[in-house]
Amino acid sequence: MTIQGKVVAVTGASSGIGEATARHLASLGAAVVLGARRTDRLDRLVAEIQAAGGEAAAMSVDVTDPDDLKSLVALAVERFGRLDVLVGNAGVSRISPVADLDVDGWSAMVDVNLKGVLHGIAAALPVFRGQGGGHLVTVVSTSGLKIVPTQAVYAGTKNAVRTLLEALRQESTDGVLRTTSISPGYVRTELIDHAVDDPAVLEQARQNMAALGIDPAAVARAIAFAIDQPDDVEIGDLTIRPTRQN
């Protein structure tokens, strides 16, 4: 099965990489099931995909709530009969030195970036096992590959997910489950908007992102590449960054 005809659920689908992925996969013939907290954006996205001849459904999803992920998977099965791929894209970032003791920010990153992925696995894996196949594609980050100051906890959550997926891969060599970690570098998304409190630092970060960041559609194409492999081929890790990124 190529991308055409596959059923793909995407979290964090209301903007950025998630939105671009939904649009791209739908244009390739996938039925997309979209989850995010901003349902007004999801509704517009679904309408646009359907107007272009694609298949799409959406619902409100907070990945910190395991029941929301179960409902997203259930929506895919109810509407389209199965779930072939879960793209775990929802994420948050807080940038600050550890010494700032941003405990609330740390908790948010752990809850969304790590626990949110676990909730997705818990919801999707039984369906994948029951139907005899499935694919977990999870967006991590180059922040986990090149450790830098002010991103310790963010990088920690992303590396925890990378480790989790590798262990899950080794537990799943019966051919039923494929796992893929996608590590984007600088991408022009809204992630930075809530990562920094200092207005001057935030403005500088936005300028850097505008000058250096790549379009989310580039990451969407990488995700499609991983999905579009034959069932006996797994793209375990894929890094995509601007050519000028250090």
C-alpha cells in the first residue's frame, strides 16, 4: 500500500508541521484524521482538504489526556475503517537555563513531548496489532542531536522519545509495527512564540527563525517519504534541517 488509500492520524495538526503534513498527505491520496486543541483551525483545514477532493476528519485533542488520543484513533477507525499511521507531532518548547528553575515549563514539556507520545502509542498500538500492521511517525528535534544551553529539558524530552521508539522497534521485529523518528532543525512554525518570555529574546529568536528556518512543507515531504516505503522497509531516523544550520 502506498500513501494513497492509507489512513493517517496527525496530532498538533492545526498549524506548522502538522498542518503541512495533513495537506501534503491528503494531496497524495491519504485519508487524514486531525487532532489539535484549536478546533476552529482544524475545521477550516478539513474544509479546504475536502474542497480539493481529499478525505479528512478532525476533533479536539489534548495529547496530555490519554482518552483524547483513544478518541482520535477511534474516529479514524469509525470513519475510515482502520488506522495505518499515527504522526505524533504535538509539542511545546520552553527555552531557558536550568538555573531559572522553570518547573512549570519543564512539566509542560514532559507532559506534551513525552507523555503525549506515550498516550498515542497506548491508543494506536492495540489497533495496529489487531489489524496486523501500523506505523508510528514521531517528530523529535535536532535539539536532541546537538545539545546546547537553554534547551536542556526540551532536548531531554525529545531524546527520551528517540530512546522510547528505538526500544519499541526492537520489541516489534515481528513485522507488525514500524517506527520513525523525524528530527527537524529550524522550521518556520509557531513553536518559538511560546518558548521565551523575554520580549527582546523572543524578537531575536523570531528574526533568526525567519532568516534561517525552512518551510514546514519540507518536513511534511520527509514524513511522506518515511510512510511511502514498502511494508518491509523501515526508515528509523530521518534528520532534516536548513543547509545553513550549524
